[in-house]
Amino acid sequence: MTNITIPNSVINLGTSVFEDCDYLESVQILCNIETLPNNIFNKCYALDYVSLPSSIKNIGNFGISMPSQKQAL
């Protein structure tokens, strides 16, 4: 899996759900969650792009761990 879209029907994302996904490159979160849990994208070193909804108010510890040249929007 290299790209994922999390649909509006999702109401909660679990801790570490995508941690260590070596090939994950792009994530678009469409659901209106308020918190990205701890370690959700930790050690996803291929991750180039994350699109977050405006509803996000909190990002857990190591929620997004990306090299500095990459982007999270």
C-alpha cells in the first residue's frame, strides 16, 4: 500500500495504526477527527504527503514523524 484515503465514515483512528509502514507515501484524511493519535505515522519514512482535515486540534506524540524536506498539509 503506497497511498491511502481515510473516508468520512471513519470516526476514530487507533494508536500506531500505520506505524512502520515502509511503503506508505501519501495519506488523505477526509474524516472529521479532532486528534491524530500517538505514533499514527511514526517511522513511515517514505511518507511524502499528508492531508489533514481542518478539524484536527491535537497531534499525539510522534503522530507524524517525517524527514524535514517532506510536507504535511
